[in-house]
Amino acid sequence: MATPLLIHPHEIALLSLLGDFTIRPRFPVLGSLAAIVPSSIKRIENSSNRQVTYSKRRNGIIKKAKEITVLCDAKVSLIIFASSGKMHEYCSPSTTLVEILDQYHKQSGKKLWDPKHENLSNEIERIKKENDSMQIKLRHLKGEDLTSLNHRDLMTIEEALENGLAALRDKQSEHVEGKRENLKVLEEVHKHLNFVMRQREMAMENNVRELENGYHQRAAVNHNEYNPQMPFAYRVQPIQPNLQERI
């Protein structure tokens, strides 16, 4: 027989809504406490009641996970999927889900990942190590953390710096030479543009001069047409030549 659980009366109504507990009085004389005996657990048929129960139980489990994390300094990761597929999760602030899964993988010996993911994890780990090594070399080239190096390592760094300096000077010389070549090309283009502009200016001056000459010539011709010279001379004679003789 299951051991009865003690519950306060004000919680009886809440547990009755869950639908999976039978409430029986434990101390009928006092009337302040009651005992509940879990009945058989089965699926809740009513969808509304099932959703309410899921929500309450889910919140209760997450609350307990938070409590055990704080009280016992435990690392907890909790993932719950509802019947609708919606996910709810909780993870202790001091860890991550990936760390807990890795720890579980190491302690249980069970394979959580297929060989493809394991190879990918190994490759990521190798790249991380190479990156750390390159970071250390970069700090050495900057002149940092040199106390841990021996004489041979220092000679290697010096040689690398000299080779880098020589390559840098060669690259700088190529850059300067390229700028000079570009400057020469720009000067030639500038001279050509000045020549073309001068030719166009001269052509425009000739056109203006021709237009002015043609204008003056047309003006002279028009003047001659409107002011012709008189080809004949006329002599004025009296209308009545015999009038003077009569007087």
C-alpha cells in the first residue's frame, strides 16, 4: 500500500483539479490535515484539463530544478516537449547544455553523436589548438611574453622579423614605383588633353572669325542694294517756257 501524503486543506481543491489524486481524511477529529493516496495514473482525456495539468506540472518541475540548483549547487539541464511540439527548457546558470551533454557522454560511455559529428568535433578542436598556437606566435612577434623563450626560439623570431621587414620594404618599393608609373601616365594624359583643348579653341576662334567676316560681307551687300547710284542726270525745266516771254 502506498504511503499517504499529508496536505493542508487549502491545497485540497487545487489537487482535486489535477484529477489523479484521491483525497481521504487522515485526522477527522482535528479537521486540519488530510491524507492523499495517489490513484492510478492515466492519460487525461479532456484536452483542456490535460493542458492545465501540463502547465502546472511543467512549472513545478522547472521550479524544483531551480531550487536544487541554488540549494545544492547542482548542475541541472531540463528539456520538456509538449504534445504540440513546443519546447520548454531550463539550464543552471553555471553551465550549458553542451557541457552537460559532454559530461554525460564521458561518464556514461554512451555515444550521443554519430561518427560524422565526432569527426567535426575533432576538427573544431584541432582548429582551436592551431588558433591558440598562432595567437602565441603573434604575441611573440609583437615582443610580448618573451621571457619563456630560449635562445634558439629568439633567433628564429629575429630571422622571421628580418625576412618580414625585407618583404615589407620590397612591397613598399613596388608600391612607390607603381605610383610613379601612374603619375607619368597621368602627365601624358594631361598633355594630350591640353593639346586637344587648344586645337578646339583654335577651331572655335577660326569659326568665329569666319562668321564675323561673312556678317560684314552680307551687311555691305545689303547696303549696296538699298542705296543704288543714279545712272542719269536730270535738268529741271519750266513747265510753261513761254510764260516769261509773255510777261
